Amino acid sequence: MSKPIQIRMGGYGPPTTSFSRALKRIGDRLETEFGEGVDIKYIWNILDLGFLGKDILWLAEHGFLTIAYQSTSYLTDRVPELGFVDLPFLFDNNEVARAAIDGALGDYLTQKIEERVNYRVLGYFENGFRHISNKIRPVHTPSDLAGMQIRVLPSEVQVRSFELMGATPLRLDLSEAIKAISEGTIDAQENPFRNTVTYGVHQFHPYHTATKHFYISRGIFANRTAFYTWPEDLKVAMGEAVQDAVVFQRNLYEEETQEARRAIEDQGCEIVDLMPDEHQQFVEAVQPLHDGAREMFGDKMFEMLEAG
């Protein structure tokens, strides 16, 4: 009997999250199809092993993990085109965002990632729309962010977005951010409601605003060196398993978002739903970023976005 192909899948969240459950769905499907021909291993949360969230990128690129997910914002320094989908208020809703990520725009970004990083991009989980939470005051307009230090992802587009909104952005890895929030050394953070609850932020931040300022995808990255050593039937099966898991994860995420919102409210926190005029003030504040993106990237990605 030939030695089974070991596939090591990992992430940075508890096994109960939609991302971990989606990885398990992939593994279960492959085990059903290939039996002892595959050996599936899981590392649900690399933070538990002392790694930083950003470490998952090199763990996958260099083959310590075979399959991993990470927010695409973490790759913008190496793949500048990913800064386009970091633009604030780029998507109106989940349907528009998914159509773009699953369509020509997503294909183009996948190509750019694979040109620069030792990944085979298998698909994109949904990290969803991000919202602001803080320990100081309710936020209704950009002026309410004045003087607040806010943790952002390692993306210059995101840094500039919050500068334009009047806050003081800090690029911090997830583990660093969780520590700073619990110690009260930073004022604010931005995340989907589900992440805010998963990381326990709502225990320290009484004020939450449903800004929907960024929509972030989590790329599903396979170590390309390992992937292309697999037999063709396993490569095809992995692709099909991932596409099934993406649909599964996105549906779970919608449920998790509602559950998380209830958890935030049950904690006694305030959630601000922006009025149309308040939302428009945020959109207008960051308009220079959209203008700059056209100068930097041209119209190509905007046209892909409009095509859906």
C-alpha cells in the first residue's frame, strides 16, 4: 500500500467557528472519497501554539501547513492589487461582494497572488462586513472617531481609511490587538460582529457601530509545491470540496452574524445602526481613497466590479 498523502489544514480560531467547521467539512469529504489514501490533520488555532495570526501566511507558503485561510489584507504588502478590495464602502451588500469575489475580479486577484506567493488559491471564505467598536463613546459620524486609537489590519489602505475618518490607526496583529484591548491600551477596533464576540472584545467595548466600512475575504491558500505533487483526482476533489465548503461557510456566517449581534446586546452593549445621512458622511470622508485607486490601478478593477 502506498503511503497516504498527509494534508495539514489550519487557521486561527476555535473549532466552533464557521471557518474551522468548513475546514472539517473539506477533510470529511476527502476522507470519504479517498479513505486511507489521505491523512487529514487539523490545527484549528495557531494562536494557541504561540504563533501570531500573520504567521499562517508563511506556514502555508513554506509547507508547514498544506491548506490555510487568512484575510487577504495581510497580503497587500506583497500583492498591492489586493488593496483594491480593501477600499472602504466598495460593496453595498453580501450579494454584490460575493459576485465580485467569485467572478472576474476574484479571478484577477487570484492570478496576482499566485504570481507572487507560493500558493494555489482554492477559493475565498467570507469574513464579511466590518464594524467599529470602542470603549469611549457611541460613534455616529467620522467626527466621533476624533482622537481614538483604533486597531486595523496590516493594510495601508485601511490605515489611510481611518486617518481620513479622523481616527489614529494602529497596524497590529490579532494576538497583539486582543491583548491591547483587554488591557485598555487602545480605544477601538474594527471587525465583523462574529469576530468581535469570538475574541471577547464586547466584554471591554460597550459601544458598537454597524458601519459596514470594509468587506474582507479570507483566501483559502494551498501550498503550491505540495498541491502540484498530488494525483489529478485529488486536486480535482480538493477543488470541489473547497467550493462546497465556501457555500457552507458563507451560510453559517450569516447565522453567526445574527447570533453575535444578540450576544453583544445581551452583554449590555449599545449598537448604533447608522442613519442614511450618517453613513454618507463616512462615504464622503474616504472618497479620496477611491479617487487615488483609479489613479493607481486604472479603471480595470472598477470595471470588473461593475460587471459582477
